[in-house]
Amino acid sequence: MTEESQRDKLKQHFARRVTTQARLIIETWQRASSEAKLSPTLRAELLDTVEKLTKYARRFEMEKYDLAAQSVLESLESWPSTGEASSDVRSRLDAAVEALSLCTLRRADQHQEEPPRTLVRMPIFLALNNQETAHRIARQMEFFGFRAQTFTSATELLRECAERRPETIVIDVNFGTEPQSGIAAVEQVQAHYDAPIPILYLSEEDGSIETRLRASRSGGEEFFYPAIDPGQLIEKIERYTHANPAEPYRVLVLDDSRAQAKFMENTLNRAGMTPHVITDPMQIITALEDFSPEIILLDMYMPGCTGMEVARVIRQQDSFHSVPIIYLSAEDDVGKQLHAMSLGGDDFLTKPIDPKHLIATLHNRGRRARSLLALMVRDSLTGLYNHTHTLHLLDNEISRARANGQPLTYVILDLDNFKQINGQYGHSMGDRVLRSLSLFLKQRLRKTDHIGRYGGEEFALVLPDTRPSDARTVLNEIRERFGALLHPAGDSDFRVTFSAGLTGWDGESAQQTCDRAEQALAEAKQGGRNRVVVL
């Protein structure tokens, strides 16, 4: 081995060592950032890992890592000794760790226009003239898992937006000193990005159509006149963030031509959808049960049967009665196309199929199908599953737990003294509390968990692959955090707590599981409320 190759090998070894240390900092910060306060233990752990990275980076002459580590260290040192920091300090540390994460990317990733992010979330920028309101909203947002950064001037906002893209901007229409200066600032920000940033405008004085049009043209998704309270605003922010990205559409393709089926599969994959392709119509029942498609593409003419006959069979099953069926065929006779759709189809695409036309059709049909399904299975106030569908999901998870031998936990929780809230603050405030708890649960539970509104102020949780002891730990953490949240009501704020009863599935029926959870909830209420009881 030559001297040069030895140096290269040593350099690679040192680079891996430094990268490993940097990733350790990133992982530690991700654990720490989920807490409202930075505990002394985590603070000491972070400081130790950053100091080690600085030492390694300087020893091995890796300047990029050294600079990133220094930025993290400076931000960390500005964290107050009390353990609780402002949103600005958090945002600076977020940005410093994010810069460090970019150093750890593989060389191939570093040339991407938008490299993959190690941190979970981009920040949400608050540009409000009333700084007290801005900081209040930022504190509220932290309870819901959002990271907010406040600004005092348009210049500061523009400078920060030039360095990193926010997930959403909440801004006063007149942010600054001039009329519509907030909109003017946003127009400059949007010019830097190909894809527009979602903007939520607030206005206390100007709700004219001229102002609204300019705001909309600059990427304004919402316009609040007069401005709304923090609780309602956070509900809107959640809609425009990527905390819960939409699942790809599940598309079942039945086409007896293998070449055509492969073309469809590749087209759907490129569009970010999840295809399941079969070429034998006799496999349709199995495919429906195993794949549970949201959209079905059927070839019109196949050996042994037609697409119309398959559509009739699909429509005979209640669970697939509303799933869109789109025919694929070279048939250009409009009369035959209409006849085919009268037998269970929803649309007709003529071969050869234009991929852009196909994807546009699937998106339109998919959105409408999901909207209709949501009306049937979701509660209109909270957007959570309704009572009937929650019990259906419990049945499904019991079947899965029985087949896989995995644990399953069922929870019923109830807001404490909710009638008093309605009586003292009004039903609209009560509705806002229900929506806040639903958002709180969605932010803190897994995507595989099912959250439903059981009725009134009661909620039900179906937690697959979860032991009751683990569920109790999670529920107690959520209970404590939600109990600390302030709900604004005019000139005063109030807090709300909840009680929960949970039980693990023990091989019995869904009804018996529900009964035991309700018994646990009753014990929590009788025991003084604001607690979690396990049976």
C-alpha cells in the first residue's frame, strides 16, 4: 500500500468517526427538542457530544464540521439555566443542528437541489406587529409540537427566509409601518422559491376585496379579518403543514396485457401512488381483500370475462360500493362507453392512454372518494373517526392481533367538567376545546393508531402492537401536557384536564374490551378525575 493510499484510508476512517459523532448530536437534540424544558442531564449530554465533535473536527482538519459544531455550541450556551427557552432560542438551535445535519449527508446527496432533512420539521414563521400576541401563539404552538420563530421586522423576515424555507408564514397584512407592507414582504419571499409557501394573513383593519385579492395572489391560503384567537389559528396552521402528509392513493390495476399492466405500474409509481397489478380477472376477489384499493382500473375486454362483469361483481360488495372504477379500453364508441359506466363504472379512458391524463383523472377521483369516505366515517367537528367506524377499526385490529399474536390496547378518555366549560364559556368554546384535544392526540400518537370521537366529550383510541403499561405512560404524558395548555377566553385563560380508562385486549370480544375500558374510565372519574386507570 502506498503512502498516499494509506493517508486516504486514514482520512476516510476519521471522516466516519466525525460523522458518527455529528449524528449522535442530531439524535440527542431530537430527543431534547420534544420537551418543553431542557433537563440538566440532556444539556450536559449535548454539551459533551458537541465538545467531542469540535475536538475531532479540529484534529482531523474538517473545517465544515468545526464551524457547524461551534454554531450548535453558541446556541446551546444561550439556553437559560432555568431549562426553559424562548422560541427564538429553540429556532436558532434547530437551525444550527440542521446545518450540522447537512454536513453528514453522503456526497451524492449533497448535490441535490433540496437535500433530505434530518430534522423532522421546518419552522413556522410568525410576523406580527403585536409581539406579545406573537410570543403567546409561539408558546401555544409548542404544546402541539410545532416550532415557531417570531420576527420584529420585514428585513429580519426576508433575511431568514433567504437562508431557509419556512413551512408556513403567519403574517399581519400591515406588518411593519406601511399599509400592506406584510403582503409586499411575502411577495419578495415567494420570488425566491419555485413552490409557493402557504401564507396565513391576519388583518385587524383592512378586509377589502382589493387587499384580499393581493393577499391571495401572493400565496395567501387564509385571510382572517378580524384576526382570530391562537387556538383557532393553530388549527389552521396544522392544515397547511406537512405533519400528516397524505397517504398515496392505492390503485388496483386489472389488465390481461402484461406490457400494458407494466406500463400502468411504472406510471403510477412515478406519480407517487401505490399500484397493485393483476393480469388474471379470477384473482380480483383476493386482490380486493388483500389490497383494499381506493381506485380500480379495469381493462374493458379480457379473456373469460369483460370489465363490465368484473365491475358488477365488485359493486355487489358493500365495502367497495363507492370505490371509483375506471375502464381502460380502445373502444371509442360513446354509446358502448356509456353502457359500460351504467354497469358500475365511473369513468372511461381510451387507449393509448396519456400518462398525464391518467394521473389527473386518478387524483380527481381519489380526492372525491376520500372526501365522501370522510363524510361517512369521520366526525364533522373534530375530523376524527366517528363512533361506528372506531368500533369497526377495533374489530379489525382485534382480528389482526389474534392472527399475529401482538398486544392491543383500547382507551376511552373523557374531558373533565366539560358541561361547566359549555355553561361558563359557551358551546363554541367547548367545540374549540374538543378540536384542540383532537389535534393534540393526532400530534402525539402514531400514524398506526386510530383516534375516534366516541360521543360528546368522549374519545376512543385503538393502539395496535401496544402493551397497556406503555399506553399508560404515553397517556399520562399527553394528559399532563394537555392540562398545562391555556385556552384563551376573552380577557382570561382556563385549563382543561381529562380522565382515561384503558385496557389490553385479552382474547375476548370487542364489546367486552369496550366495557372494561369504560369501567376503568368510571374508576378514574370516581378517583378524582385527571388521571389514567388501567384494568
